[in-house]
Amino acid sequence: MKTKEELLHEIEALLSYKPEEKMTINPNYLEYLGSEDLESIKKSLLDKMGKLKQEDIEWLERFKKY
């Protein structure tokens, strides 16, 4: 099981679209968020990323030459 700090860092990485623009979340939120909350946030972000990538693929497919 990951610590809350590790989960927070993973969420920050998922929120950072550009590596040069690092996203940070105030670690004081760890007092109010449980591991289950953080896991849920991480899963939600991963799900959204997958949908965005699929939408991009579908959009790009329209420009393929057959």
C-alpha cells in the first residue's frame, strides 16, 4: 500500500501536462484526505487521461488518407 505522500506525488505528476511546469499540491491537504480519497482522485485522473487520448486518436483518424 502506498503512503499518502506517494499518492500525492503521483497525482501531481498526472496533473502536470508539461514536465517543465511542475504542479504542486499543498501537502497540508493530506490531513483531510484519506488514502481512499487519494486513490479515487488518481483513478479519476487516469480515466480522464485515457478518454482524452482516445478522443485524440479518433480526431486524428479523420485525417488519414486511404
